[in-house]
Amino acid sequence: MLQMSVLAMLLSTNVLSGGELQTKEDAVKGVLHQLETAWAKSDAKAFAAAFSEDADFTVWSGMRIKTRVVIEEGHKGIFEGPYKGTQMVLKIDLIRWYGDNVAVVLTQGKLMKGSEDLKRDGKQTIAMSKHGDKWLIDTFQNTIVQDWTPPKDGDGK
């Protein structure tokens, strides 16, 4: 009986009520909306503000950058260059909660220029946590979706 009571107590500490869960989901969605809005305005400062001070960001090519300051500098360059005038659209596939203050978010991203799809679809894995009263991105992994056909003969060629 004691084991059941302890188990029930442990399980109840990570159970969120419907209202609490919705509030947390809204906060996470708000961070993603901040990214989309900042991107559409080519605002590197607002884009980087969604990240924690010591955030890690792995770009589509595999290059890893660290800190909000470097994330801002990098995005300033791409907003003035190859991605000027583009919009980023993020669609949430999954939010997985780890306790009350940590979320891992899986998204599908798309780059647009007006109504033109730039065919730069990506998948993102985003770890967020609560910093004081604000949700911020701690780790962002961006992967470009590529066409791939498995080998027919099974030897990897």
C-alpha cells in the first residue's frame, strides 16, 4: 500500500491540468510565433531574443553556433543576404514535456518568398525551458529535408 501511495505522489507531481498544459503550450507556440514574425521582418535581434543567453543552434549544414549574440550576428547576415524578404513557416508536429519547465518541440519548417515556396523544407528539434517567467529556446537543431532513395541491391551503393 505504501508503494502505491508513493507512486501516486510521484506521478501527480508531473501531471498538468488541462488549463496549465494549455498555458504552457500557448507559451511555447508564442516563442515559435516570435521566430516567424522576426524572420518575416528580417529582425535578427528579435529572432535571437527567443533564445537563452547560452543557446546552441545547429544550422542546416551542421555548423554549430553558440550564444544569443552569435545567433543574432549570424541571422543579421542571412537576413541582409540570401534570405532577405523571405518568410519562415513552422508547423508543430509534437510537443513533449519533461517536467513542468522543459519542452522538446518537433517542427516542420518551410521557407517562402511571398507565395513562392523556396523548396527549403526542414525539420527542427527545439529544446525550450522556462527562464524565470519566460520560455526560451536552449537548443535548436535544423535539418534540411532531402530526397533519398534507398539502395536497391542492399550493398549501400
